[in-house]
Amino acid sequence: FVTDLFGSFAIDAVKEFRIPTYMFYTSSAASLSIYFYISELDASRDGEIRDLPALVKIPGFVPIRRSDLSSSLQNTGNPEYKFLLDLIRKSSAADGVLVNSFPELEPEIFSALKHALGKIPPIYPIGPLVRSEPIGSRKQTELFDWLDRRATGSVLFVSFGSGGTLSSRQLMELALGLELSNQNFILVVKKPNDGNKSAAYMGGGKTGGTDGVVRYLPLGFTERIKDAGFVLPEWAPQVEILRHAAVAGFLSHCGWNSTLESVVHGVPMIAWPLFAEQRTNAVLLTEGLQ
């Protein structure tokens, strides 16, 4: 029986039938290590996690700023905190944890998790699990015709994943910055949200197609950048873009799937984390891999 973290409540019931049970963790080993660490810390101390030192020392990881922990871990009074820790504790009963990462990327973290055996289940790195071939075959002909005309290593790809959204002001400033950079770029645009960075998960990121994108961008933007830039509404064929020779960099929210796809295709990243464990992933990329 294999479940993800959010199905961990089923583990006890399944084990009653003596069925081998594994938890599949889809993000970084670093964020998994932090969850186990915070769970242990919560059981051994009073007070809120926000009372931790400004730099938190997690075994096998660079010192991480308290503010770079997931916001749901910083307030013990938050229902999300209790829910998440309950999931972590339930997952500790699994026969093993399958992690979508690999030791060459996170060697110290995997070593630290191995030495924690007895307190946590065995950890099995099974990544990177990424699609080797894109779904469909260049369905966005206009986009790839545009990419094919760009010089090798000349395009910045900008996308915040399937769930991430920027505020109205952030999107405006980002668009203006890309325009002023005089660099080639692909910009994926979702409807901005000024309150919830993960609004696109709830359908709040729908733009209304290519024509609907214009209202969220600076006046005249799409016309001015038509040679240097390419704007996509809501979604992009990310794997095929990242593997294109013209792409030189990826401005990303640091979601783990996006991170692995970028690593596998050898594309340098600029980190702009938004929510969940993305800030931890950004610390791993910018400080932990040096």
C-alpha cells in the first residue's frame, strides 16, 4: 500500500491487515527532514515554533531562517499546524518513505535521515521522477516557432507553477522588469490575487485566455514586447520549454516538480518562492547546494 503524506491517516488501518505500507513524499528530502524535526521538537517542548532562534539548525541542512519554514509550522495555534503534525506522526508508522529526490542532490540530508533510523521509517530515494517526454507533440506551434528563432541560451522562462499566483502589483512590476531587461523571455500569466498566493489551486488563476491576459499587464505591454517576449495564459508546456536549447534560465516558485525538471535539463534557476515548502526548497537551491 502506497499513500502520499495526506493519506497517512489510512496507514494504521492498512497495517491491521499486515499489508506493507509506504508513504510517497513528493517534495524535497530537506522539507521532509524539517517536518520530522519539528514533530520531534513539538513533542519535547512548550511554546510556539516561532520562538525558535532566528537560525534553526536541522541535522544535515544549512542553518535555515525561521521565516523560511512553511508558515503552517510557525504557529502551534494554527489548525494547519496540528493537522500537518498529525500527518507526520501517522506517516512514522509506515514501513518506509519513498522520496522523489536523489542523494547526489541532497547528500547531507539523506545521510542525516539515515542516521535518524529508529525514530523515523527507512528512507528510500527514488527520484528524480520527471517526464522524459512531453505530453503531446509541440501543440503550441506558435510558441515553439518563436523559440526556434531565438539564439541558444538567450531566453528566460518565467512561471510560478500550476498553483502559484502573484499580486497585481507584483505582476505589473515583473512585467515591466522583463521589458526593461531587453532579454528574451517567456512569461506565464495567471489572474493575480492580492490575498492568496496559492489561489490558482482554487481556480482563482483563470485569465480568460490570451485576450484576458492583457488586462493584468501594463498598458501596451504585449505589443511592445512582441519581438523579445512571449506571453502564455495560465499554463505552459514546461518540460518541452526547459529542454529547448534557447532557454538559459528559469524564474521559478521552487515547487519541487519544477525544481527537478530544471535540474534534470540543466537549466539554472532564479528562486521566487510563494507558499508551502517552497521557501525551504529555495534555501536548498541557493545555500544548500553550494
